[in-house]
Amino acid sequence: MGSSSRTEQWRRFLSGHRVGSDLKPAEALVERPPVQEEHLPLDERTPYDVDYDRIVFSSEFRCLHDKTQVFPLSTSDYTRTRLTHSIEASCVGRSLGQLAGRGLKLQDVKVEPSHLGTIVAAACLAHDIGNPPFGHSGEAAIQHWVEQRLVAPGTQERSSPFKSREEWKDLESFEGNAQGFRILNRLQSRERRGGLRYTAATLGAMSKYPRPSVLPGGRASEKARVSEKKFGYFQDDRELALEAYRAAGLREREEGVFSRHPLAFLVEAADDICYAVIDLEDSAKLGLIPTKEACELLDAVLPAPVKGDARPPPAHPETRMAQARARAIGVLIQASVRVFLEHVEAMEAGEWETPLVSARDDVRLPLKVIKEHTRRHGYENERVLQIESAGFKTLGGLLDMFAAAVVTDTPNREEKKLRQLLPLELFQRSDTPLRGEDIDGALARLSKYQRLLCVTDYISGMTDGFAVALYQRLSGIKLPT
């Protein structure tokens, strides 16, 4: 493909169309004409800057401060939460995007590197925004509850609240990535279509798995395709997802199933780099892995030093750890950008399916050792496992209470009380706006599938601490003070 054709394709990848708006999808940023100093515009931000700022100021982003990264309900102020992890990933993502943009310009593709940096940074901020309390353990708790309590339509043993297998699969395979898309496009500014209306470029970049929960024909997910390993949008949000991905020019392999946005590979790399390096550092800080050992694992990522150029490491352990971490991240950024630029044309065609940090053995192998070491000594630490088990029961217990209360059309006294505890705004939708209804009237407007999504919206949006406290109060373990 010639440089002019590639430039045109990148104009679509960087679409400034605001998903959910009535405006015609924009195929590129419109360059602003120069202005006189006495008539300075009120806002000089690009559409991507606006996306970034909207995420930062959202309540869902703030809630990440009390959501598990690796060590749930940590008593240490040092260890990362989902919030600090997302901010750090965003910093790495900005570097990846800007360097990739410079490389594309050298290939004669006319893009603005700073725009790519901002899009990737914004997408990194939002990449974990849909995670429920207790991280992946929380996802597993919701999936397990649905598997045990609900059945797919057509099952003979008992009635199903779902009208289609797709609706059932959305919850049976509940996915934080799909919940993140839902938060940005439906749950923020609920009264209007598209919520806060992010650009197609940002939504495309944050979508690691641009596909529904059930692939066409009911075929199993193709493990060879990294973009199909999980799913990225619920059936309830399908219309907005199709609008976003089509506006961003993603290749539609089948109805509703898309290839990844090229920048999504950079977002994934930022996440991979941060959680591998930072989780190791946190494990060392908590004393689960010796600092010297952690530093040696990080040093293995670095290229061999030139003879006579090796410097003695700092004597202070924390300085040594910080230096090892910074060097490793720098090397991984450069390696990821090299892979991106070597294979970007395959990404543009929707034919690349390998995470950037897995494409080179000199990066993949030392990272594999780091992840395995952290898993054994950090993720499987006794305290972590105990709290994850408690969190599993907490989310299952909350689902038992609230799901039963909203699905039934004839609630008993206890279920009526539980309904009153749910915020009425949970049931606000742009397509069926509330007009003074009470909770029962709001529920009557929704299908049982939509009611269950409202419950998972509520529970997955909780912080770790709030989920535990609410479960204890409603179970009588602790009474409200």
C-alpha cells in the first residue's frame, strides 16, 4: 500500500467522530486556522485531549483508587492500586504512541505523533475502568454466580431470564473489558446516547477484543487470534460498538467481529510492561521477593552492557530497585515500538495477532520468568489468596441479594427493601428516559437481561472496601453505625 493510501487509512484510525452523536463521522482532525492573539479560542485541546480529561475527571476512574491491582486491601501505602497502575500505564502508553508516530512519519505516513501519544495515553487510563472489585477474582465471581444461578434460554430444568444465548453469554462470561466500553458509552451521562461521547479513535484503541460474547455461528473463540480471546461489548451496547469500530475504520471480519485498532497493540504493550515490572517491584517492597533477586530479574531484560561500560549498582536497595525498574521499562518501550513499526502494515490490514512484548524472544523470555516468579511468590501469597476468596464470596452474596430483587415481577418484603437500596439512576437509559417513575416503574421498562446488567453495573462499579462493607451490613455481620 502506498504512503498516500496508508495516510488516508490512518485518518480513519484517528477518527475524531464522537460516538453516539448525530454528527457525520469525521475522517480526520480538521487543522485549525491560525488566530489573532486578541481572538484566542477558549479551548485549544484536540478531541483526544478532551477524551483524556473526561476520563480523568470521571467518578469511575477515581474509584480505581480502591480496586485491586495485585494485593487486595493492602495495608501498605506503597503498593499500586488499579488507579496508580492505570496512570503509570498511561505514561508508558504516551511514550509508545509518540515514538510509533515518529516512526510512521519516517515511513512517509502523515500523522501527528503527539496525537497518537494522547490517544494511547487516554486508552490506557480507561483500560481497567470496567474491572469489578478484587480484579480478575471479581470477574470470576460474577461468572461463577451466573453459571450456578441462571440458565441459558431453551434449558428445560427452569425458566431463563434471557431471550437469547448472546444475552446469557454476556453475563456467564462477564468481562471487564466489555464493562469498560459500557461505562464510557452508556453509564457516564446516561441520559444521552453515547454517554460522554468519546472519539472513535480512543474507543478503538482501548478495545483489545472488538467482538461480541458469542462469535457468529456459535464457533469457539480462536485461540490463535489474540483479538478474539475474550469479548469487548455486551449485546445491550452492540449498536454503539459497531458505530465506534466502523467509524475508526477497523476491518470487519464478520458481522460484529473486528480486527484490532493498530494502537490497541500499544495499549496492550503498556499494560503488559507495567504489570510485569511493577507487580514484581510491589512484591519486593512487601518482602515477598528479595530486592536483590527482583533487580536481577529486571536486569535480565536489558541488553548485555558494552565492555567497560558497566556501572556498579547503587548501594541503597530502593534506589537500586527504582533504577532497575526504570531501565527495564525503557528497554521494553523501545523493543515494543520496533516490533510495532516492523509489522504495522499487517496491523493496518487487520492481519497481526501477536502481543508486541511476545514477538521477540529477547523480551518474551525474561518477561515470562518475571511473571512466573511474581505469580508464585506474589499473586499466590497466602494473604492475597485469603482476601480473594473472601471477595469471591462477597460478590456472590451481593448478586444473590440484588439480582433476585430486580428480576422478580412480584418482590417479597425483603426484595422490596433491597430494591430501595439501589440508586434510581442505575435504570436511567437514553432510549427509555425516566419521567418521575419509582424503582418499580423503572424496572418495568427493562427486560430481565437489562435488569441484571444494571445489577452488574452497580456491583462491578463498587470499590473493594465498599463491597465488603455493604455485604457485611446486609448480611448482619456488621450493623450500620
